[in-house]
Amino acid sequence: MSAPPLLQIARLTKSFGMIQVLKSVDLDVAAGEVVTVIGPSGSGKTTLLRCVNFLEAYDGGSIKIDGREVGYVDSAGGKKRSEVDLASMRAETGMVFQSFNLFPHLTAEENVMLGPRRVLKKPLNEAREIARHWLDRVGLAHKAKSLPSELSGGQQQRVGIARAVALGPKILLLDEITSALDPELVNEVLDVVRQLAADGMTMMIVTHEIGFARDASDRIVFMTDGTISAQGSPDALMAQVSDNERLRNFLSRFSATTH
């Protein structure tokens, strides 16, 4: 019998005031799978990611990681988890944001050490070893003692990725991590993500980098108006273009800019 999905999202709903942003979303992500979420602005992609990490409380439905409901003791509308419980669950869902969010007064190494020290309660020397390992993995061992102000945007974002994976998360959530970068810095960040994918890291990625989505994803999910309009392997999704006008219109904007 196959293992249950690592991430199980069922009938998920979320509203901001009168605007329903997520409309009964169902999505499973298997352990080791890389799922990329694409779609126009306002389609609910980032909100979906933030609900998985419970940075946004969801109104209805269920989000389970390894069989445990994320934000509530049972399901949405029930009793919320305690802050201590939430902190431990968030450590299982590492998140990297558009903005780098590094502490400006801490070195790259100290930024990465923070989670292992405070969340995992690792001793200082062990936390430093973890930080050095991941900085080396993202190609920044030589920048361990540098402050964020001494790093390029791409380097800062790679430190952000190292900081997220230093907690040993079960799933890594990446929200438009290249959108704040100059074009020439995008590939150095995406190369790190490709390496993590090759290592078997479970990832859910919101991106506008369509070429990267095709290259690095096991599955692409296309969202419109708070729902999943299409999904499948990169090849399978592209095969749906002729039958899905919204998907066709969305992708045509990217092909137009690349010619």
C-alpha cells in the first residue's frame, strides 16, 4: 500500500472580509515531490502557501502534514493550537519569502543558526555546524561572517533558503523567491532549489518563472480565482493548454515576453 501524502489539503476556504480568496481547494503533495503553483496575481497562490504554514488562519477545510492538522486541534473552526504547538509545527514547514527578512545585525552564519538554537534548542557548537553545512550547500561558506548589507540580493536569498532548511523541515514552502531579484541573480537562487529537489526535498513553490517550473517540478498546479483550474506533470499540463482557455491565456503572456 502506498504511503499517504505528506501534505493533505482538503476543501480549504479562506476569505478576507467579503472576498473569498480560496474556494474549496483540494491538493495533496507526496513526500519528495516538487509541486509548483502558477497563476495570475490574485488567484490565491500566496494565501494557499501561508495557510499551509498557518501564517494565515483558514476558515474551512483541513490542512494536514504527516496526518496532523496544521493550525487547529482537529479542523478549521475548531480549537486553535497553542503558540508552542504552532511553533513546533511551523518548524516542519520551512518558508522562504519574496523579501529576504534576514536580521541585519546578524551575520549570515548567525541568521542560519537562529532556528536551530531557538526552535530546536541545539547547543551553540551544533547549531554553528548546521549553519556552516547549509551555507556550504548554498555556495556561501565564504560569506559566513558577512552581514546582510555586505551580500547581494541573490546571496541574501540563498541565506534565507539555508535558514529555512537548517530546521530540517518536512516540506519547504517558497513564495516568489526570485521576484525581488535582478534578472542576473535569479539563476543562482533557482540552482539551489534545483539541488534541493535533486536531494529529495519536498517542496511547494509559488513562482512566475515558468521555464523553471517546467524544468524542476514533478507537478504544476494552475490556480485562478481561488481554485485549481488545472494540474499535472509539466508535459501533461502543457497538453491541457488547448482545452483550457485561462491556462492558454496565462502562458501566452510568458511566451510573448520570451520571443
